[in-house]
Amino acid sequence: MYSELLEFLVCPKCKHALHLTIDEGKDDEIITGTVFCNDNHRFQIRNGVVDFNSVEQEFANNWSELHKEYENDYDKVDQEIQSRMPELLKQQQKLVIEKFKDFLIKQKPNFVLDIATGRGDLIRALLEDTDPNINYICTDLSYDVLMYDRLKLKKRYPNKRINFIACDASNLPIRNNSMDAVISFYGIANMADKTVGGIKDAKRVLKKNASLLNSVMYVEENSEAQKIIEESFKEYGINGFSFFTEPNIRDTYKEGSFPQMTIEVVAEGIGEYNELDLVPVEGHWYALAIIDSKK
Ligand SMILES: C[S@@+](CC[C@H](N)C(=O)[O-])C[C@H]1O[C@@H](n2cnc3c(N)ncnc32)[C@H](O)[C@@H]1O
Ligand SMILES: [Zn+2]
């Protein structure tokens, strides 16, 4: 964590400001320490990551298990996931990432919050090609995945002051009206039953007139593909939730009090065999779209 993050942080339990004690620092970065509020809610900074004690999802994205399986060889995890992704989808995802770059180049934001950074596909590409003065704040439920993101990015960009926060994006430890942009590359789309909360909270932390740029993948309404996805969620015990068709997505944004949005389809195709994700569904139409919603 870098000290400039502190003014943006609030306690996720009581929303009061946080104070900082530093136990260990290196090159201006706080590696070990504590953030705490006046109600004495305390959270550790470990390996440079502020840990708000969020717990990984049970049904997907179990990063700590996967890292264990690969003996903490995070580069191998990345390679493995890349090699299993259908080739067409890989190309299409690059087009989506280009849209994020264009957006940031146009908007020139100062502080940008990345919701659900995961293994950091988006952030890596952005660091390569966007304004070096942008301050990125990476978030994820998984402390583990952020810890490795930090190491990966440190190796490549040793001088960048990137902040990492392990937290639940439906209850961000971030001040109201403070972010110049919030971005999410299939992060909000992965929040399952917390999606509405994620949209609401992204809006809360944005400054007025600032945008949430969010990429989504969807299938045709009332199609077999929609049924297949919904059934899978039911199997995981997640009911009454859908964010996989355009009308569903619009409704979810309305529910999240963020009705003003534009959806741009960036790519479409027919799903190939895909062992990694529920969408695209093999043999069924899908679209990759980017949603811009301005506060
Ligand atoms: C597909 S990954 C996102 C990809 C990522 N944005 C990238 O650029 O590589 C989905 C991520 O969402 C995270 N996630 C799911 N629910 C979340 C929540 N409520 N708060 C924060 N992160 C969440 C998961 O831990 C997982 O890392
Ligand atoms: Zn507190």
C-alpha cells in the first residue's frame, strides 16, 4: 500500500475514516502494518496488500486452492489458463481491452478503481499503454490473487505505485464520490448474487459525472444457453439471479440504481468448447459488450 491510498479508505464495517500504523516499509511502499478506525475495527496490511478479510467465492475463482495446486507458481497458473481459452475468445477479449484503453486515454482520470482484478489481465494491459500518471487501485475478494498480482506487477513495473485491497466489492472500503473512474473486466459480472450490490457501490464511490466501465458477456434471451447457465448457478445454490442476457443486465443496473447506461457490443460469436467458464456456452451465440454508465 502507498500512503496516498489512506485518504480514500474507509472502514467497511462503520464507514469511518481509517488511520495507519506502519510496521515495515520498502521503497516508500507499506509492506506490513495496520489500518484501523476510531471504533477499533482493525485490518492488516500483509505483503503490501490491505486485507479487509474478504473470503474467496466458494463455487468459482478459488485462487488460493489453485495456487496451492500449482505450488505457488503463479506464472504457470496464468499460462495454463491462457492455453485453455478458446483462440477466438482470446482475440475478442483483446478488442474489449482496447475499449478500456481508449476510454482511459480519453477520460484522463487520476484515481481508477479496478473491481475484481482477478489475475490482472486488464490491469497488465492498461499499465502497458495508458498514462503513467493514472493511480490504479486493484480490488478482489481474494487476498491470495492480489498478493501474486502485486509480485507480478512489481517485477514488470517496479516504479508504479499500484494499490491492492482485498475486499468485497459490494461493500467497498472506499470513500463516497472519490474515484475518477471505476472499471471492471468481467469482475462485476462474476459477483453472482452480489452483482446488484457491486453496481450500487461502484456508483457510490464514483465522483459525479464519472463513469463505471464494465465488460459483460451475454447470451440470447430465453435461449437454451440462458437455461444452461441458470441451471448451473442453481446447482451452486445461487437462485433468482441472472446477468446473462441484455434485458437481465439492464434490469440489474436499474436495481443497482444505475439506470443510465450505454451498451456497446464489441464482438459476437458462437461458443467453442470452453472448460474455464459458463459463458460462452458451446454451440450458442454470445456477445461481448462494454457498458458505460455515468453517475
Ligand atoms: C473473471 S475474474 C475477473 C478478471 C479480471 N478483472 C482480469 O482483468 O483478469 C473474476 C474475479 O471476481 C472476483 N470477485 C467475485 N466476487 C467478488 C466480490 N464480491 N468482490 C470482489 N471481487 C469479487 C473473483 O475473486 C475473481 O478474481
Ligand atoms: Zn470501523
